[in-house]
Amino acid sequence: MTSAIPNGAEALALAALAATLTDARRAERFLSLTGLSPDGIRVRLADRSLLAACVGFLEGHEPDLIAVAEDIGSTPETLLRAKAALE
């Protein structure tokens, strides 16, 4: 899967963002810490920096990183490689 990360980084990070926002506790923390609004996120869904920031948010709290990776059928390491590709 490593070779697919640069091309699939956006899709993987978008899946992580969706998983983040579908968990009420995680979503509330994400919105609070980033200052983003749901409308602001919708407008910026294709923004690579927003997607990288979402994975960075997860990286800052390892239990969330692990939970989201499991939720989307990935690994924490793969998510972090996707973040690096997006930055």
C-alpha cells in the first residue's frame, strides 16, 4: 500500500476526516481546536492542507489516531504517511 499513498493520500485523509466528524466527541474537539465550522469544512474538502491538518489532529491524540485508522481500514502509520504526502 505504500506506493499508493501519494496518489491516495487525499482519499485516505478524507476518509479520516469523515470518521473524525462522525464521532461526536472527536468532532467537537476537532472543531473546537481548529476553529473550523461545518460549513467551513465543506467549502475546503479538497484543500490538502485541511486534510493534512485533520490527520495532524489525530496524530496529537494517539487513541484517536488508532481508532480512526481502524474505522477506515487503515493503520496509523499509513495515515501519517498520507499526511506527509499532503504536506
